[in-house]
Amino acid sequence: MTRRLPSAPPLLPGLTYIRPLGSGGFADVFLYQQDMPRRSVAVKVLPADERDPELLRMFNAEADILAHLSAHPAIVTVYQAGISADGRPYIVMEYCPGSLAQRYRIERIPVDEVMAIAVRLAGALESAHRAGLIHRDIKPSNILVTSFGAAVLADFGISSSLLRESAGDVVAMSIPWSAPEVVTEHSGGTIASEVWSLGATVYSLLAGHSPFERREKGQNTRDLMRRRISRATFVPVPRTDVPDALQHVLATAMARDPDARYPTAQAFGEAVRAVQQSVGVAPTPLEVPADEWLPASEVIDFSDAAPRGPVRSRLEHTARRARVVPEETSRRRDEDTSLTAPPPHRRVWPWVTGGIAALALVAGAALAVGTGWGLW
């Protein structure tokens, strides 16, 4: 399959292009400098010639989901979205300078750090699930690192509603981190499959490779990976510094039977927190929204594939009706004007008397000034 070349960065109001950040299957990400307030931002944009309604639907859904959830400290923040001058949808997001996409393959990440990341991601997923949404693509490359070193979940482009799953839905997956029921296409994604993917991602951060990946060349084709995942035989992380309790947590999260896994992402996070406490590490806060806090905004429309840009606000107001005056009444008012207006001599006389009074005052002032100078 030929890799798509990145598109040109769009001209966006209030933003100055800096450099490309990455290119995916259907969108490009660029680094921009925002003028006001001044800060670095990441802009995700569709290619110039992209008109696929399915991609537009996914793009709109991602913008809405991020706006719905980005107040969570472990979910990337979205600032705005719109349509560029050349007609390309874009999303302006928080710029995260780091990622776990390759770090886990070249670095032995400390167990304590991995457990902290696991709890943060569990809180992010639990928040999404409580809002009725599933991510459907949890993997190391979708975990970004902010300027403050915090891990955040990104790329909600193929997310969907927990309440909407039909036979016509496209099954989206990244095979090495997908649950058996997703790999075999028996499910498009559930809370149970999300728990599996979270467990597989944490496993990868510890092991340096995905759970069912083999070191031998030619052993990681899509078909071979599908077969191994469908059998779902858990192999412990090959590290002596990983506590047995954490191995048990991962094995539970990645059980072949969905009913044998943790029932929620929060339950997975609490299990990891228990391991932290057992080894003398301060438990990482598990940040989930209270039921009273859950947003009561409109339900996200996953079928919306229409281009959406800035819309001018309109203030609806009722026009005031002009009162119609009958012709007879109008003529009578014209005739009665002389009765309501003051007579001409009354209008002029106050000006005459006012002028005489003013002259008298000036003369009196001159006399007083002359007298004063004489006293000196």
C-alpha cells in the first residue's frame, strides 16, 4: 500500500504555520503559532482533495467528542475547529511535544511510571464511557505527552457511541491492541474491549512490544496476529521488576472472555492503584467525573458528514409595526398646529428681553471693574 504524501498546510486566520508534525491515514497534523493568545498549537486537517463523507463524519465526530471531553486532564484539549479558506476541515488542539509511539520500543520505561500512566488513561476512558462514548483505538501511539510531562489520550477519530452499533458500522481496529471479539469482527467495540485494549497498551509499555508480537521475522503478519489474539493466551511481561500483582491485573484485563475482565475502566484503574499501594508507591489519582458533573449537552451526532465552519450569530427580534394614521386625522392635526404652537410674538419677545438684560449686565460689570482699578 502506497503511503499518502502530506498535504500543504492551510492558511488559517490568527495562526502562523511552523512545521509538519505527522501524517496519518486520512489526516495531517501541523504545528502552528497562535497569535492571540500566543501559544503553540497542533492543527489536524483533512487533505485538500478529500470529499469522502465517511471521513468527514469521523472528523466532525472527533471535534465534537474532544469538545465534550477535553476538560479531562488526561484527554488532549481542543481549542477550536472550522473550515479553511480552501475548504478543508481542521481542528486546533493542544500541542503535545512528546508521544509514546516509539519510546516503549527503545527505552525500558520504569514500572512506576507505567502504572501512573495506566491510572490516568483509565480515568480518561471511564469519563468517555460515562458520556456514552468509546474510543476504539487505544494504543501507544495515541498517548501523547504534554509540555508538563503528563500522558494524555488523543485521536478520537474512529470513536462511536455505546448506544449505536449496527451491522453496517465499519469495524475499526489496530490489530496488535484489539480484543479477540473485535479482531474476529464479532463486535465493533464495547467497554469490555476497551478494557482489553487498555491492558494490552500497558503491557506494551512494560514489555517493549505488543502482547502477541513475535521477535522472529515474518511472524507478525495481520493473519498470524489475528490468530494469536483470537486464542488469547496471556504470556506474562518478560521483566523481573514487574510485580506479580500487576501481572495478574493485566491477565484479568486481557482475559479471552469479556465477562471475565474488569467490568469498567475505573475498576481497572483501581486495581492498578492497589498494586501501587502494595509496593509502597503513592497511588495516582483516578480522575473521573461525578454523576452530577456529567455534561448535559446535546448528544453527539455521529452521522453528521456536512462541512461545518464558523457561523455568524443571529439575534432574532420582532419588527415594530408602524401605526397607520387615518387621512382625516392627519389633516385635522395639520389644521390644529396653530392651536398648539406658541404665537410668533411670544417666540420672539423672550429673545429681545434677554438681549437687553445681557447688555445691562455688561455695562454694570464694566463700571465695577473701573471702580476696582481706581481703589488700587
